[in-house]
Amino acid sequence: MRTAGLGKNLEQWCEEIQEEKNNANRWERRFQEVQA
């Protein structure tokens, strides 16, 4: 079985998920600042 391509895809998925989390955290912070 060749998993090189799969591993690369998994890394890309992890990076995208991290970016989504960072964006969500940024929006949460902005939202809290507006509410404060």
C-alpha cells in the first residue's frame, strides 16, 4: 500500500483545520470585545 499521498493529504487537512480554529478564535475574541 502506498500511503505517501495519503500522509500528505492528512497534513494538508491538519493545516486547514488549524487555520479554521485560528479564524474561529479570532472571531470569538472580536465578538467578546464588542459585547464588553
